[in-house]
Amino acid sequence: MDSLHNSSEELHLIAAADLDAIRDNILESDLGLLRLYKEAHLRKGTIGGYFVEVNSFVVNPDTGEKTRKVKKIILAGYTNQDKWKKILGKTIGIILVDEVNIASEQFIDECFARQASVDNPLMIWTLNGDAPTHFIYTKYINKCRIVGEAPASIRADMDKTPKTKGWWYQHWTMKDNPIMTQEKIDRVASIYPVGSYYYTIKFLGERGVPGKLIFLDYMNRDLHLRQIDYREYTHFGIGVDIGATRAKNSFVLAGFTENYERMAFLDKMTFQSCGYREKTDKLKAFVQLALAKNLSIEYIAIDSAEENYIQDIRSEFAQLGLPDVIPSYKATIKERIDAMIILLSRGAVEFNDTEEGRNIYDAYRIAKWSDGKEGQEREDNNEWQNDVMDSSEYAFTRHMKKLLRANREIFGYE
């Protein structure tokens, strides 16, 4: 905050994946900006979205007299280009980018452009470990000087790269986090198998290269497959992926416990792409079969890209007294992968030990990273497993944050 008070610029920026991440991680957490500094206030513009207003001051270098000056911190989510275009054309003094390794290269280039005319620009990044070939390392971080200690694996990459004046890197571990007790650290360490890709990048914070199979390290037939009694679950949803050309149509029934501590993939129907009437009748039959088990189905979530199909069947299903037809929650595939890995690692996902449940399990077991985009993008060659995973994820992404929040609370960390 001292840097902001001392900056000659009026505009500053906090950027993260979306506004929820800014609120939860930066503004309103236990050590959040709005809790630590009384001079910072969240405001809503008459035109535009939310921003942080800071009651700052300017010091006269000759007299030492302070003059009040209001400064503004823009809030931008960088995963949606339409959201971060608000920074275009502006001069920005201080920029904080949270989890910079998941931001696009275009957004980072734009951040540097916004500081081109600033006298004393300051840009701060946080990030998790990622692939050593990621542009954020090769283009920027490897050119930083290391402050303090850093793992040998990181030093090996950085020591061989010429440095840029004024660029600095500091490696933080969970022990540097003031809210993390040793008990909490031990709990977090237990989330991922030691030596796995996600243990390396999430827990150790080091750079890592994933294996070809995405979920292999986190799946265990004995832990995840069993004959499930539907009565153990209280909330239910159905995910629908609509196939085109070579792809398949897939419907998946998912159940959730009362407090969203666990979820289960209970049943599935997958079939070749077909006409509107046939797939609609099949979906209707799948839903009615689930309702016949006296399940409280809250929604039928269809791929949000299928807007026309959603609109077409919504009124038809409503007239029949069937559950609400809604577009799927727009989580990215990478967000879905991360969520599944956390939940699988905690034993918070179950697959019904039936032919259909085992088929869903196998879809995740054989899922691969795309060549050259390991750790970033799931391979999709119009094969059956992608349609099954998509429909499974449409069934649970509406409750994804509740599931992750419940598991965070169980293991005692934020």
C-alpha cells in the first residue's frame, strides 16, 4: 500500500482469473486488502463495474505537507477478454496479477504496455508452479534475479538466463503463509500423491512436466468404485453433452451429499449422434427413469454452447413437469480438470460400480493431455471419453465451488 500512496499515478490494477478470485483471494480473505487497510473501500461505478477506492495523499517535497488524493484500483478478470479490455488505453501505475501463469500472453503484454509512460512502474505477480517451457518463465521470470532461497530445480533454469534490471523473483512456500500451521500444511501435503505432477506444482510450487495421462496418479479403483446406494445422496443433477458428426450424445446423472462433501456419478446413457426428436426422447426417458427412483433432480445442465437446443426443449420439459433445463456453468476445461484432481485425490468422487459407472471411471482413467500442451489442454479427438467427461462435468460444475469449498474446510486450509 505504501507503493500505491507514493505513486504519482491515479489508476492501478488488480487482475485475477475472475472477480470471484479477486474477492476471495485478495480483497476479503483474512489478510485481504479491504480488511487490512481502512483507507481502501469497494465501490460500484455508475457506469462500469466494481473498483477499489483508496483515500491517498500527495506529499509536497519542499514543505512535507500532505494533500488528500483519491486513487482508484481497477478490478479485471483476465480469462475473459471482454472483461479485461477495460484497461486498454489507460496508464496504470501499479499492477498486481494473481496466478499469472494462467493468464494469456496477450494480457501480460498489454499490462506492460499500460506502464510504458509511468515514471516508477511496479508490477507484482503471484503464480503456482507450471511447465518449465511456459512463456511466463522463458519470457519473464527466468530473467529475474532471485531474492533469498529457491529450489535447485528453479535455480538451474534461471541461472543460465541473462537478467533484466529491476526484475526480481522470490520463492514462497506454505511455511511463509502466516495462516498455515504445520497441521494445515500436513493436510495440504496429503491432497496429492508425493512425486505426482500436482504435488510438484501445487504443494512444492516448483516447475513440473505432467505425464501424458491426466488423472492416472489420482485414481484408485478400490477408493473410487463401489455399489452406491442412491439414498446416501440428497441433491442430484443431470449433465448433457450433445454430439455432432463423429461425437456422441452423453447424459450423466450425478449425486451430491447434503453438505457437498462428496459427489457420485451414478448412471449414464451414451449413444451415437442422431436427430433432434430421437435424442430429445432419449433424454426424456433418462430423466424419467431417474425420477422414478424418487430422486430430487434439481436441473438438467446442457452444454452452454447449445443455446438453441436449450431454448427448444425448456418449455417442452416444463410442460411435462420435468426438472429445469439450464445451460451448463461456464467453467473452463482446465478448471474442471483441476477440480476433478482435487476431489479424486481426497476420495470425494465416487463412481457407481455398474457398467455405466465403470465406463465413466474409464473415461477419466484414459484421458490425456494434448501434445505440446501438457498441463494446459485436454486432448480431444472426438472420441467417446471426451463426450462422457464433458457430460459428467456439466452435471457437477454448477456445484463445483461448493464441493471445493467443503473439501477445503474439511482439511483446514483456504
